[in-house]
Amino acid sequence: MPDDDKPDPAFETFSARLIRREARRRAALELSTATPVGLESALARISAEVTADAADAKAISAPYKGG
């Protein structure tokens, strides 16, 4: 039986690629109609969303080390 707790490098690579693609898609959508101030705000929001998504994914895939 396979070890379900072991991270799959292929899956991690694929997931990271999808996250980056989604971030670029969101940025392109926001940038197409943004003013400079709106652009800065949009990029900050997208960055925060992608960072939060990555942190959630890392927390889910990290092994439990509690006691």
C-alpha cells in the first residue's frame, strides 16, 4: 500500500505550475484596465492570495509533528 503522507514531487511541480498560471491570468485581467494606483493594489492583492494559497498547500502537505 502506498504511503499517502509522502509528498509526490510530480504533483507538487504540477500544482506550483497551476498556481503560477492562475496568478498570471489574474494579473493580466487586472492589468488590462488598471490605473497605476489600481495596478499596485491589484498586484498586492494577487500576491497576498497566491502566498496564502501556497501557505495553505504547504500546511496541508506538511507531516504532523504534534505531540
